[in-house]
Amino acid sequence: MNEKPRIATTVPAERDLRLDLFRGIALWLIFLDHIPSNLVSWITIRNYGFSDATEIFVFISGFTAAFVYGKSMQERGFVVSSARILKRAWQIYIAHIFLFAIYLAEIAYVAQSFDNPLYGEEMGILDFLRQPDVTILQALLLKFKPVNMDVLPLYIILLAWFPPMLWLLLRNASLALVASAGLYAAMWWFGWNFPSYPSGYWVFNPYAWQLLFVFGAWCALGGAQRLGRWLNSPIIVGIAIAYLVFCFSIALTWHIPRLGVFVPKLVNEIIYPIDKVNLDVLRIAHFLALAVITVRFVSRDWPGLKSQIFTPAIICGQHSLETFCLGVFLSFAAHFVFTEVSNSVLTQFLVSALGIVIMVATAALLAWYKSIERKGSGPRPPAIQADLAGGEA
Amino acid sequence: MRALIGVLLGVLAWCGPALAETPADCRVAENQIETSFSLPRVTKALAAKHLDILVMGAGSSMLPGERSASHAYPARLQSALAEKFPGVAVKVTADVKAGRTAAEMVRVLKPALMASKAALLIWQTGTVDAVRSVELYQFNASLEKGIAIAQTSGADAILMNMQYSPRTESMIALGLYNENMRWVALQHEFPLFDRFSIMKLWSDLGTFDLYSATKKLDTAERVHDCIGRLLADLIFETAKPGGKQPPEIR
């Protein structure tokens, strides 16, 4: 790729702080949702509609990946930027295996210390400890994935597959989006997914979730501007609000079963099951509705974004991989506190708040490390500057 | 909302240690019983003074040891129903074996229903499927198939979901399986006995200690007794003669 390719799309110069803010918030919500039986998780969006923080996380990850690596691909070509993307995928793989080690420690502890005649069946989950040779190998192959450890493998696949997609996005963004939607449709038609161990398939089907990732990337590469006219139309905003209200009322019947009688049978027949594995269209629609409302009311240059209240979330969003991994670890730890120490309401609030404080403090520490490293090595070439300013993809 | 009530009750229970002295009362979970759907065949069987029930389940429908036959929830359900419907001959047959997935139970469902001549199937499933991470689509298909078999065999159905097990919560991903069970029940308009939420409420309120490691059976037996009673409540509320009128039967 020596000659300068004709670039159809331009990568915007300045990073959108809203992305970091909402990704940071999504990371907090994922942490809260991952603590089992946590009262505080009642504040998270999955209880009030169809989609949850995962959609936000995947979309923004696609957006930032295009932002960071798109620039790199334009300036330094396909090979260099692909190498970078794959390096990132490798880092995430290492992080995933590290989390798996922590999970093994936890489950081995429970296997040794817990016995209750009520839960003979549930203890079947410990059976895999009897053949660690197979299990650990399957974990390394990303086929055996413990609870709540499905997001990183998805992210690895999405990144590994991103270089050709980004190449296409930079040449013809809309064609790339159509290709991605075509893959999504083919997945539904043919029932594609990645196999899991000991049985079943991936909890986040990469063939499905790539759509949201590519859509994020498409928005980063000029799509958002093209949509801008539509996003401000009162009709779209009205539809979005109406749909959110509908989702909310359906979600209410999950929590208060007796309200179920008010939902017509036809509606039940149409909407269920709302497929999380294959990223149901209803979930995409719910995410899009949330996004429309958010973009409508929080503009890019909203001065509030610079206010200190949002700094903690923004910092977490800028160090998403580390914060995510820490969040998974902290949710294990929080569950451990609930079972070994106390699961009173007060403890649940304290542990949830403390977890978020630890996430913010760690992200701040990482930001500080980055700043001293930047100062220590003097001025750098602009390409790497962009990577740093872009933070984590 | 439920959580909010849980919090309030939890705070109350925490403020008044005297309350803890009273014997565990599992009726706090009564509100978890969902009675919007009817059980027309059970209503008919009750009118004929003869109700046969089949419990199809896996390991969490039994207790270890010999006392299981008399103290696990199927047996407790039978005695609770006999109390509630005097004059009706109630017989609960339990087809229960540990480690069975929904698909494995579907295979033996038809002969079991035929043999027991049940007017009601109580189908406990979900845990083993979640432990073995059976594909959700397949799990759903098994549920639908089982329900269809029950209906063609002349039985109503109640679906029972997993136990709430706080120790293994971070290891078994019950969530999606749980949701799918609820959705299948909603779609086909039959009751779901939400054992998970009921036990969670008991745990939150301190009705039962579901955390401790123990080899003793006393708590486990009381939990099963309460599940049997609440199931009987559900059947009573939905199928009692002169109660809710069933929709027309095609």
C-alpha cells in the first residue's frame, strides 16, 4: 500500500468525550449487574427495557476502534494498523486468561468449603474440576467460558476481524455497513454461532454482535453526521420515546408478574423470546432509541462534559479494558463478601460503591502513569500521539 | 418494586430481632405466586373429586437419603392439597432423577403422563441445562415440546424454575434460562412457579439460611415443605371450584 489510497471517509480529529463518559457508565453498570443478588443492580438499565450495558459497551468500542485505528490506517497503511489491532486483541486474550485463573481459584475454594443437601444439583457445576486437563485447554481455546466472562472473547473476535472491515469502512462506509447487516441476517437465516464447551454456543454470538460494533465504527467515520438530520427530527425522537415507554411497561411485567394479564397474548407471541445471544432486533431498537434520546439531549459540545462530576466516569471509559477486567474481578470479590461476611442491604450498597471507587482510582492511576510516560520520552510522532489521545480502543 | 418491598421488609426484620424468634414463615413469599392463568383440567378433576398430579423433575426436586420420598416437595404438596381439598383424592407421582436436562425429561414425559393419568404436570427444570450450558434455542424448543405433550395428554402444566443458590450464583448463569422459562409460560398462558424468586426472598428476609455449609437436612426439609405448600396455594387459587372462570376450552 505505497500509493496514497483514495479515502472516501475522513476520521474526525477530536475525540468525543460523550463516548468516554457513557462507556465509563456502561462499565459501572456491567460491574453492578455482574454481582449476583445485588440490590444496587436495580438501578441498571436492563431492568427497565430490553437492552443492557453490553450494547452500549460494544457500540462505543466499535466507535473508538474506528476512531483510533482508522486514523492509523489512513496515515500508516493497512499492515501497520492491522498489526496494532491484532496486538490489542492479544492483550485482551491475556486479560481474559488472567480472569479465568481468578475464577478457577474461586470455584476451587467453593468446591472445598461448601456442602448443603439442598444444592446437590447445583454442585454439578464443579464437575469440571475433575478433569482440569480438558477444561483449561478449552478455556484457552475460548470455548469454555465461565459466567460473566463472555464479553472479552467477543471483543477478541471482533477485533481480530476488524482490519478488513476497517479497510472497507474507509473506502465505502455504507457498503461495509450493508455487508455487516448481511452477515447478521445470514446468521439468523443459517443459525451460525461459535461452539462452546461442554455444549452449546457462545453467549454473545460474534456473528450477531459485530453489527453493533460495525455500526459504531460507521458512526465514527462520518455516519453520525449523516444521521444528524434525522436524529433531530421530532418524529424520530417521538418514536424513540414511545418505544422506550413500551419496553419499560413490558419490563414491569417481569418484575410484577400479576401485571402480565394486561399484555395482549399477541404481543407476547411476537416479542418473546427476546434473544440476547443473537442480539435480537428488539434489543437493537431499544439501544438505538436510547442513543437517539441521549444524542438529542447531550450534545457533543455540552459544557457539562468538562465538569468534574463526570471526570470519574470519563476516566474509566478511557481505560476500558483495565476497568472492565477489574470490574469482573471486583464482582467476584463482592460476591465472596456477600457469602462469607454479610449480605445485608447496607453491605450491598457499600460494596457496590466501594467497587466503583476502586475502578475510578485504578483508572486515575493508569492515567497518571500514561502522563508520566509521555513526559519522560519527550515529543512523539503524531500517529502515536493520536493513539494516546484516543486512549483505549 | 419487589426489591423495594424486600428492602423495607428486610429493614424491618433487621430492626426487630424479636421477629427472628418466631418460627420461619414461608408465606412471606405468597405475593410471588402468580395466578393470572387458569388450569381448566385441574378444575375439572377437582369437580370429579379425583386429582392426579405428575411432578417431573431433576435433582432439586428431591432430598438426599430415604426421607426424600416423604419430605421432598412432591410429597409435601400432596399433603397440603389433601388439607385444602377435603374429599378429593389427591395423588402426586414424582418422576424425579438427578442430572436430567429438559430435553431428557421430554423423552420420558409422554409415558409418565400416561401411566399417572395426571390432570396436572408440574415440570421442574432449568438447573441442569444451565450447568451444562445447553443452547438456549434447544432449551426453549424442549420446553415447548414438553408443554405440547402435556396438553395432548390431557394435562395442564405448571413450570417450576431453578432454586436460588447464593453460593453458586456467580458460577451458574441461570439468568437467560430463567427468562426463557418465564417467556414460554407467558406465551402459552400457563403458570410459572417462580421458585427462584421465592427462595431469594426467603434468603433476603432471613426466613431460611441458604448460605451455610451443612450436612444436616432440617433447613432443606423445611424449604421443601414450604415449596409444597406454596405450590398447593397456587393450584388452589387458580383451580378452586367457583373461583376464576377458565377461558373457553377449544
